[in-house]
Amino acid sequence: MDFTIGLAGLGLIGGSFAKALRRRDSDLCILGADRNEETFSAALADGAVSARLDHDSAKRCNILFLALFPDDILAFAREYVPFLQKGAIVVDFCGVKQVICDVLSPLCEAQGCLFVGGHPMAGKEKWGYPSADAALFDGASMILTPQPGAPDAAVLLVREICLMAGFGKVVQTSPQEHDRIIAYTSQLAHIVSGAYMKSPTAELHAGYSAGSYRDLTRVAKLNEDMWTQLFLLNRSNLIDEIDGVIAQLEAYKSALADNDSSRLHALLKEGRERKERLG
């Protein structure tokens, strides 16, 4: 690929993205930036990035990816977008889309650039560049939320780069729909997992736990700095999902309290059938 990519943020997601692209194209020019100098130096030494992304080198970027926390995405874009060439594409990797798109779409448009919202559906219960993995996105889904009227060629280029990084599919939707669904598929799961871990019985799990415990508690190991921002930025959708799961738990609790085997059986059967149908 004969163009220059800028990549801000070289932690788990950004570092993995750089390594994934490098795996496919050893000559690709990737300019990287990270507020942690040790992280940048490690990525440079690994060959994951070609050189430093700064105000001057940003002028060479055909596309700029922002793999930062939500607040940092907005701050970095405000600082760097004015240095981009006309027609450059900006893509964020934030787990919420509406608030990011509302700010970055007009910001980029005013500078003659195009903004495309993005959310890679992949991760680990670890973070930072040492956990970056070139295979992290293999087979995963990438969600894109381009602004209305975005040129097809630009969106296709973003899709091509994502597929090059190993993503198995690219899903296109609106920022509003993304945030509504992601509140259930991702954010609620992290909250339920964290709440489950707070039972006093968790202290006694060793020797009594197996796959069920591991599966339900896996995402309780999170980066609370990042997830606090994500939850608050999508709080309305997330509150709706929390209310829904509380109502479902109350139904199970009621069946147990009433010693109602028929109702409990029906609840369990319904959950099993929905999982089998939906995957």
C-alpha cells in the first residue's frame, strides 16, 4: 500500500493494529504516537511503527487512526486534524460512537478531511503495548459509522485497511444504533461480571469453580479508567440494559422464592432456547 498511516495510541488496540498491518506489509509507512515514551520506543524497536507522528509528519498522513481513551481522542483530534492534508481520513477506535462522531465529524469537515467512526470488536483482559498481538483482530468484527454522504471510495479504503489487519467482517451502522446495541453486547457484560465478583463467596471460589466461573468473571478484569469514561458516555442506553437484566433476575428470584418449579423451568428453557437460536 503506497500511502502513510498515522496511529495515535500504541496500547493493546493501537499496538496490535500496527503489528497486524506490519505483518501484512513490511514496507507500509506507519507513523506512531504515544504519550508514554517507553511505549513508543518499544513499538519503534519492534518495527511496528516506522517513525514518530508529530505535527510536521502528520502532514504526510493519508489516514489517521485514533486508538485512545475517549477524552484523549477528542483532545488529540483537535490538536492534530489542522495539520492533516486536505482529503485525509480520520478514524477513531472508541467503544462509543455518538459523542465522538458529534465532535469529530464537523471538526474534520471544517479542515477538509473526512471522519469515519470505528470500533474494533476485539480485546483482552490485559492492556498496554506489551500485550499487543498481531493476531488480535483475526476473524473479529470491525464496526464503522461513517458520516452521512461520506464518499464510497474513502469508506472502502478504511474497510480495506481493516481487512488487511485481519478483521473477518466489517459492519456499517449509525452511531446511535451502535451505542444502543453495544450497551448490551459489551458494556452490560462488563458490569454484570464486576457485580458478580463482589459476592463475598468469591473469596472461597478456589477448588469450587470451573468454566462457568471463568466465563462469567473474565471481563471483570478491566481497565477502570477507560471503562468509566465509556459507561458514562453511553449511560442512558446502559441504564436501560441494566434495568432489563434486573427485571429478569427478579423473575428468577420470584420463582425460587415461591418454590415454583414450572415457572423456573420455563425461565431456564427460554434462556437456553434464545442462546441456541441467537448463538
